[in-house]
Amino acid sequence: MATVASGKSKLWIWIGWTLILPVLAYFVFENVPRYLVLTPESYGSYFWAKVSWLLPHVCGGVLAAVIGPLQFWPRIRRDYLPFHRIARRVYVVAVLVGAIAAVGMSAKIGTDSAALRLSA
């Protein structure tokens, strides 16, 4: 049985989404476009060696970031249930692709990595 959120609860939900979505949009528009151009100049020497892992990580992450918030929109769940179900599956696949690519990238960290210098 679905429960109806109170007015105060709905207000906090709107405030949360109003804060989260602009930050997400800024991050995507500021950081992602350079990785969609497949040249050594756009990636830089460090990430160009990891392009086969970074590109799926970026694409999976962007797809998950776009589809994820739609899953929480009550009207989509209520009125467009087939779309919601397909989007759910696409979201899960996008997250898996992004996560597997992240693990693959981490396996290619060289000895010159800042993360390894910090842990030493």
C-alpha cells in the first residue's frame, strides 16, 4: 500500500532534488564533454593509456546519472510503468558497465600514480 507524503515531506524532497540536480548537471557538463572526443589531447597522457576503460566508465556514469533521477519521479512510475521498467534495467546495466570499467581503470594504475604515492 502506497503512502502519501505529507506537505512538509514533499517540500524536503523538492529541496533535495533542487540541490542535487544542478550539481549533477554542472558536473556532467563541465567534465564529460572532453572525454567524448577520442584524441590524446582531450584525454591527456595519463588517461589516454586508460581510454578503453575510461570511455565506458564515463558513458555508463552519464547514462546512470540521467536515468537515475527519472526512476524517482512518481508520475513516471504511475503513468508510464513500461518505460519505468525498461529504464530500471538500463540503469542497472549502466551502473554495472561504469563500475566494471572503474575497476578495470584501477587495475591499470601505474607506479607514478598520485594514489600510490599517498599510500606510501
